[in-house]
Amino acid sequence: MNREIFEKGLLELGFNIDNEKIEKFDIYSKLLVEWNKKINLTAITAPEEIAVKHFLDSIAPLSVFEIEKNAKVIDVGTGAGFPGFPIKIMREDLDFTFMDSLNKRINFLKLVAEEIDLKSAEFVHMRAEDGGINKLYREKFDYVVSRAVANLKVLSEYCIPFLKVGGIFAAFKQYEVDEEIEESKAMIGSLGGKIKEIKEIKIPCSDIVRKIVLIEKVKETPKNFPRKANKIKK
């Protein structure tokens, strides 16, 4: 990780963090590059790009929407830990669950958590559609975050079932999302959600503009959702 770029970007976003946290990001970055040689975690491995496209990109939305103190948060389809891990490092008070369908990635995240002494973090090897019907996780969270590349209609069915009524799903999207949102509205409504607002944030030291679609859970998700993955994808 390029520390100079990372620290400059944090200041631009209005965050001032101590050296101990910077060190945690540094360790995370080194382990990411090291493990990426063994298992496919990311195509982004240059120090500058890790600082901007992984770390700042994950953190930036915290400057435009507020996560309540001590909230229960789940990162669905976390992959190599984005956006959840950087958010958790910044906000140690949050009770975080990281869920991914690939156990190798979950093992990687457990190792990082151990190395940087991350507390109040749970790691779950499970498909999102299975997690959404599992009583341990269904409607148990205040917030869901996801930076997965799936279409919003698909992503909503994977993510909204995890939310308590009153909770917020923050979908990290890029580029124009108006058409995607229009196509998703009916499904979001069927899942018990409604679009609250769309926040926009420019990622420092880049030309990336993130759109954060905030979906509020207004009623319980019907028992027939989420469906099996093949039905969701159809």
C-alpha cells in the first residue's frame, strides 16, 4: 500500500486516523499481495491501486452516510474483504460479519483478522441465498454492505433478507445506476425494502465516482425470498 496516497486520501475525506490503524491497513495490504500469489483474491496489486481502489474506495462512503455506533453489519459476498474490512478497521465499535461462498477467501480474512487483532468479527463460509434463509442470519442485521458486481435487482434479493426492519442496505455501485434502479424497484418492494436515497462520492486520488444506493427495510421479507441462485439469476 502506498501510505502517502492513502493518508492524503483520508484527509480529503475528512478522516484523521492514528498510526496504529495505518499499520493495520499496511499489514492487510501485504497479506493481500502475498496470498494473491496462492489464491485468486484480486486483480489489483499495485501499492497505489490498493490504497485507492480497495481502501479509500471502501472507506469513502462513510463520509456520506452514517452507520450507528455498535451496529451489527454484514458484508455479503465480501471476497477479499471489501468494503467490510476497511470499514471495520476504521470503526472498531461495529459488530461485523463477513460472508463469502469461497472458504479460501474466508480463511484469508481470518488470518488478516488475527494478524491485526480485529475484534467483534465473525467469518461465515456460506452462499448469500443460504445465509438469507438461515435463522442465525436472516433479519439479524442493522446494515448490509456489498461491493459485489451483481445487478441491483439480483443483489437486493441476496442482501435485503439479512436486514432487520428499519435496517439499511448500502449497495456500492459505480457509474450510472438510474436504469438499474428503475428495473429493481418492484423486486426491492417485494423484498420489503424501499430506496431511501442515492449518495455520490468521488474517491480521492482518482476519477472514480461511487454511487451508494441506500435501501431501507420497511417490512419483513416474505418467506419465499431469497430464492435459489439459478432462479435469482434468471
